[in-house]
Amino acid sequence: MNDEDLYICEILENDDRYPSAAYYFIRDALAFAADSMELNECCEEEANTDIESELFGWTKERHLTGQQFCEALRLYALNQYGYMAKIVLKSWGVDSTRCFGDMVYNMIAVGMFKKSSRDEQSHFDDVYDFDDVFEVDFEMSGAVSPRRS
């Protein structure tokens, strides 16, 4: 078992609301965000995730706000699951951006992720409504159209 598996086992011992698959989804969405979204640089004393440093080898600290990470999670879900994104998330008990925040803060609690002094769990609350953002138009190529305003 690797360190990430141990972290997730520890989380599940303390909070079993979400399955391990949901936590691996959160982890993978972070990698997706690094590859596909512009991340704001922040000063070195502002912490982000151990995973970001280890996986991406960033020399300067980078950070996603709760709202930015929710957008990355939305895009990643659509890219991975298409029309089924909302159904897959719901099967994990994830039906709001607050659930994303719960999982991220569980990951922070076990040391898998870190947070900056400006981060608050409430930054994940009501970022968007799942019914609105997972009703998207797909082009024939299968690419996800931009989010409707």
C-alpha cells in the first residue's frame, strides 16, 4: 500500500460518507487542474498540497482557491464521465460543491493536502448547482462545451 492509500484508509476510518473512489477522483482532478487550468502563483509561505509538489515538481508554490478547484472538479467530471458525471458523483454521495470541500478538508486533516492561511472550508459552499452545471451540450467529437452562464 502506498502513502496515498494509507491516507485514504485513515480518512475512511474517521468519515465513511464518501467512498475511496471519490477521494481518488479529487486527487486526479488536481492533476487535471495543473495540466489544463492556469494556476495562480502564491508566495512560498502559502501552502498548497504535497501532491502538487511531488507530482508536478513545481519550484514555486501554486495554489487553487476552493472555487477554482470546484471548477476543475466540474470539468474533470465532465471529461471523465460525460453525460453520466452527475450520476457518478451522486453514486458516491457527492451532490454539491460542499461535498467536495468535505473531502478536501478530510484530506487536509490527514496530511495528504495542505491549505493556505486564506483557505476556508466554506469556500466550497454553493459554488454551483449540480443540476445546472452538469446539463451540458456535447459536440459530436465528445468535447465538453463551455459552461453556460
